[in-house]
Amino acid sequence: MDPTKKLASFAEEFRNFALKGSVIDLAVGVVIGAAFTGIVNSLVKNIIMPIVSIPIPSKEGYTSWHLGPVLVGQFLGDVVNFLIVAFALFLFIVKFLGWIMRTKKEAPPPSLTKDQELLVEIRDLLKNQRT
């Protein structure tokens, strides 16, 4: 095969892959996920953890909490952050998309056309003749 045609074929194959709806949807999901993570980070660092640190005041806030030589405040903030993101993903994937999948499964199959009904009858007759 000519290298120019091979390159054109490769470029065509890549274009078909890259412009598929699922790849574009995935890219949009990644961008929205990054933005959502930024919002959750801000929520945890600026609202939740300062409220949690009220009973244990310190100059640097929750990030300076420690158990012996181990700093645990930042780790606790990251755990809370993870739990919020994981819960949001659970709600979206399992509850929302799961609901969509259930509604798609419950839809009755489309009725057969006359041609399809005749083909099914012919298939069934041929099966019966073999047995």
C-alpha cells in the first residue's frame, strides 16, 4: 500500500474514532468532573473543615492538627473531599443513569412489520421441517 494512502487511511480512522459521540461525551465529562472537583475542594476547605475545626482551634486551622508527629488535619480534609465526590458519582451513575437504563429496558420491543412477520413464519417452518 502506498504510504500516502496508508497515512490518509490512518487519519480517516483516527478522525472517525475521535469524532464519535462517546469520545466527545467522555471529554466533556472529564472537563465537568474537574470543575466539580474544584467546587468540592473549595466546599471542603472553606466551609466544612473550618466548621469541623471549631472545637479544636489552632492558628493554621485544621491543616495543623496532629496525632503525635503525624499531621492528620489535611488527610481528614482529603477524606471528606473524597467522600463527597464519591457520593455525588454514586448518585449520578447508580441512581440517575441506572434509572435511565431501567426505563430503556422496560420499553416494549417494536412490533414487527408484515415482511418481518412473514420471515419469522418462514424461519419457524424451516426449523420444523428439519426436526
